[in-house]
Amino acid sequence: LFGQACFNPGDAKCTFGTGAFLLMNTGPVAVPSTHGLITTVAWQLAGESVYALEGSAFVAGAAVQWLRDGLEFFESAAEVEAMARSVPDSAGVVVVPAFTGLGAPHWRPNARGSITGLTRGVTRGHIARATLEGIALQNVDILRAMERDSGRSLSVLKVDGGAAANDLLMQFQSDVLGVTISRPELLETTAIGAALLAGLGCGLWTSQAAVAQAVREERAFGPAMAPERVQAHLDQWQDAVRADT
């Protein structure tokens, strides 16, 4: 969170790693969650604490690894984007990547992964695309819960982690959230955050405003999908999650 310069209440980030790990800055107030999230300390500087809401999806990039290793769709995880782009859409296929249960905000440890909407016309490309979409759609559930708990509307989501390099995933995340996705030049922001805190502590930077200047955006993704298509994706996702026991 610090490495993405999320210094203001309402600022949020998502790390796309093996799972998806989301944090929203709530400022000096520890906001108790009533929507299945965790209240945590973001950081402490000069004796003053900044708090955050936290939510995690257990499987994100691991779903792509499953396509690679379990189903042998491709040899390298980086190939998933090209395979997903080989089709114009997921043809109604929905993948819920709950291989180890559903995390926040559902907290259903007995849930398991599912693929719905299969027809004879479905190809590996459709399943690959639906897998990427499932990663993004589970984040929508978490971020909407953060908005309800914090009382703040999300305007920008900052992203990092290996899967954040996937342009198709980032564009779809922007579409279904309806907000801008901001991807930094350097995706390993956990390490960067530790370095920025150390730099602030030793006087390399004198303020958080100066630290923010060190975090540079590589690319932004803006919503481009028609509202009716977005709603169709959200409805199909909710139907699949409800059916996933």
C-alpha cells in the first residue's frame, strides 16, 4: 500500500500474485468491517497509525498456473493472454477460481472451483479468457465491500504483482469495476514500499509528498465496456458464485 503511494483515505491497491490481495487506506480511523473484510494497520510513522481495510482472494495467478500445469493449455503462464485474445469473449463461460475456497467477502472455505456455461462450441481460448475474467470479478466483490465499509467510492485502483502485466486482465478489471486501473513502472511494490519507508525514515525523502513523486505510472486502463455488458458479466458471476458449493 505504501509502495503504491496510497496515502489518502480511499486510495486502494491490488496485488495480483498467487492470490489477489487488496487494501484500502482508511486514514487515522480503524474502520470495523461489517462486510467480511479485515481491519488492519497500514503503517505507523512518527507514532501515528494509518489504518486499512484488507480483503484477499485465495487464488488469482494460481488459476493461470492451473491452466498451464493442470490442463496443459500452454507451456508458459505468459501465453494466457494470447490464448484469451484468440476469442472475442468467453462465450458465456464463467470460471470461479475457488480451488481452496472463497475468501473475502464470502468466507466459504468449502467452496470449490467451477466452470459454468459450457457448450460444444467452447474452446481453450474461452476457458482461458473466463479464467482471467474470474480473477477480476472476485476482486469486484472485495472492492464493493470496501466501498460499503468505508463509505468512500473508488476512483482509481493501483495494481502490482506478476499478473498485473497482463493487459487484457487489467482492461477487464477496469471495465467491470468502472474505475481507472493504474499500473506502475515497477510491479514489485512490496519491496519498493519497504525501501520507500526506509528512505523516509533515514531522511532521503522529507515527506510523503516527496515519496509519491518516486512512484511513477507506466500505464492506465480506463473503462470501455458498454454498461449492459458489464452488468451481464456481474450477474453471471453472482449466479456462478451462488451455485458454487
